[in-house]
Amino acid sequence: MMEFYTPEEAWEELLARRRAYYDQYMAAFSGDHGHLSRTAARGSFWKRGGKVKLHVPAAADIAGTAANMLFGEEPRYAIYDESLGNTEEGSQGRLEAIIAGNGLNRKLLEAAEGGAAAGDVFLKCRYDRDNADMPVIDVVRGPDALPEYRMNRLTRIHFFTVLKAERKNGRVWRVYERYEPGRILTAVYCGDSTALGTEKPEMLEELALEEETATPEGLLLAAHIANLKPSRIWETDDKGRSDFEGLRDLMDSLDEIYTSWLRDIRLAKSRLIVPAEFLRRNPSDLFREGSYTYDFDEDVETLVALDIGGDGVEMKITPSQFGIRAAEHAQTYETTLRAIVSMAGYSPQTFGLDIQGSAQSGTARRIMERKSLSTNAKKQSYWKAPLEAFLTAVMHLDKALYGNDNLHADDSVRVEMRDPAMNDLAETAGAVSLLRSAQAASTETLVRMLHSDWTERQVQEEAQRIFQQNSGKERP
């Protein structure tokens, strides 16, 4: 297979993507003030001076909500025999064991959240035949890997993992891995924060890594999953789209609004303006004439010393209380937040906006959150195929390493993503009753509708019990 990127070229391309795309959105996601300042546009809130700046974690909230919509309800996984056209029960138990052993749903939530922020996420599989009893699935952030495509097919992925960062001399040790069909290439490089540096072959043995590892059956043990496509500002077809694409300026404005609001609150604290003579002079100045300093107790925040004494000036205490523009700030804040959420592809109601406190039925909620559900459905379409291909490769690797004899050559993993809009029980029961009356669905289908979280085996066992109860005999 012709190489397109060398490790050094892949690293340079990944750095370019970080600077042009990933950094600005990951800064909004993390909320780190230094990162926000470095990646902000010229003249924006985070580039201007100011001692106190606050960050509103709207980006993190959007990414977390997007992940919950995708994988808050665990998908249903099943082994499917392509040649026979039905599910294969023999390997289902092993698939479920691998999913449970890897904590796959937790990792998918992590991957979906990172993918929503960066626009891409990667899954990779590694294995240790001697020290593990199943393949291990890892999640890799979008800014840490570079995919290669040929004719819209994923051909290889370059992974860069920081092994060690030395603060004193600035050296950074990285493990480079290239996953491609049939093999995994590994190398160790020593560079700095921007340069990949020089290869250190002697480190492979020290880290117990193989320079090249063959994968059984020519498997590609990694997957690239785009959050959405196409990117509006990135021209390459292999780049996903962040939920925050084009929204960094609005997010910076939201931070400025909230900072201004809190500044108003600080400035509007109730204070008393008093003559300086009313305050306690510093003991060291008791015998000094004309120039004094004063002791000020930080816990007494209501006293402000002004030298207003003199002939014709009334010595009195004057209260000072500025107004807080709460309504104006709240309206501007909510309008800006609503625009951010909507432009990210979600309904304001998903984030608790534009809700008047009334309870909503499942149907009403789906109508109000239609935009969020539509965005989630698009994301599911980008997740489904690569996740199925990846888990299929994991299962065939498991067969080659650990002898899963029940898995056939044509078997693949099918993934059924869940609908995040949960139906009311009465609504679901009504639909089940109508379908049964019309004889338009099997008992298994109806049980699956009522118990969407059940495995295929549980569904079939319940359907069998219903059949026995209604007919007094077992199904053929």
C-alpha cells in the first residue's frame, strides 16, 4: 500500500489542523483561561485586557448533552450472520462480555462528548495475549490522530500519544502508532511541544512495544468517527464538524456578558462614604501631621475613606448603592445563549430554555425538541457504520487470539442506536395495543417496544412466556 504521510508529515499536518481548527473549540470546551486567550480572535473579549474574566461552560454543556442524547440509553448489540441473514446466538454472550469488560458504553459517552467538541473522535483496539483475556478498546481525541482516506475508504490512522513531558528541559516523549489493515506500526519519538523530534528505537524494548504487529485476517483495528459533516470552514473530506463550528465569537460574547453582569454586582455592593476622620488611623501615623494612613479591616467592606473634611463641609455618613442592570443582562445573556444552542443544532428546550414550567407529554416534548432529535439522528448515522465495522473487527480479533469458535467468517456486529426521546408508558402501551389488534407486529416486536433496554435473549424469553401463557404450549 502506497504511503501518503510519513510520521513527520502526519505530525505536521495534525499540528496545522490543531492551529486552524481544533484549538479554538477545545479551548471553549475546557474553559482554560490561558487557552481561551491564546486562541481568541483579535479584539475579542479574551484578547482584551481586564483583571476579572469569567467563562460560561456553554460549550461543555452542549457537548455533554449531545453525548447523553447519543449514548444515554445504551445501544443494542447483536451478532449477525450475513450469509444466513439472521442473528447468531452462539457468540452473543462473548460480545456482551467484551462490551461489559471494556465498559464500552462509558467509553462511548466519553467519545461522543469529545467528538461533539472537536468534530472527530477515534476508537482503537489493542491486545496483550499474555496479560489480558479480551481485546482492549481505547478512545482517542480528534486532535491526537490523523486519518487517511482513499476513494472515501479509511485506509490508515496515525496516532500520537504523549508518553512523558519533561517540564525542566521541555522535552516531550511520544508514542507513534500507525494502524492499517493487517498491521500496526509503532515508534517512539523525543521532541518538544511542537516538534515530533527524533525517533528512539531503543525505547521500544524498554516499553515492551513491538515495532510491527500483524493483525489477524488483515483487520483494521481502529475507527474514525466524524461528529457531523461537512465542515463549513475545513475543506478536506476526512474532517468532521464540531458542534461549536463558527460559534467561538458568540461564546466569547457570552463570557463578556456574564463578566459584565458580575461586575455590576460587585460595583453595586452597598457602601458608606464617610469622612476620613471617622476611620481609625494607623498607629504609626498618630504623631504625623498632614498625611495619614488608615487601618482597613477587609471584613468591613462597607466603609470607604474619603478626605472630605474641612471648613464648610458637613461631616456625615452618606450611603452609596448603585443599581444592578439585572434584567438587561439576563435578557442579553438568554438571547445569546439561545442563539448558540440553536446554531449548534439543538432546540432551546433541550437546555431548559423557553420552558414555562408546565409538564410535557412525550409527544409534546418531541415536537418542542424536534431540532435536537434531528441533529441526534444525523449523528447516529455517522456513528453506526464505523462502530459496527470496528466491533466486528474486535470480535474477529478475539476469535483469532482467544479461540471463539462460535464466531463464523460472515458474522458481523449490528448496532441499534436508541431514540433519546423516551415515550410515556401509556403512549407506548397504546401503540402496542393498536399493533396487536391490527395483527401488524409479532409478540417479539411488541415486547421489544415495551422493553427497549432488554437484550435479544430477554426479549425472546419473554415472548416465549407470553406464548405459553396464552396457548398453554411452547412455540414451535
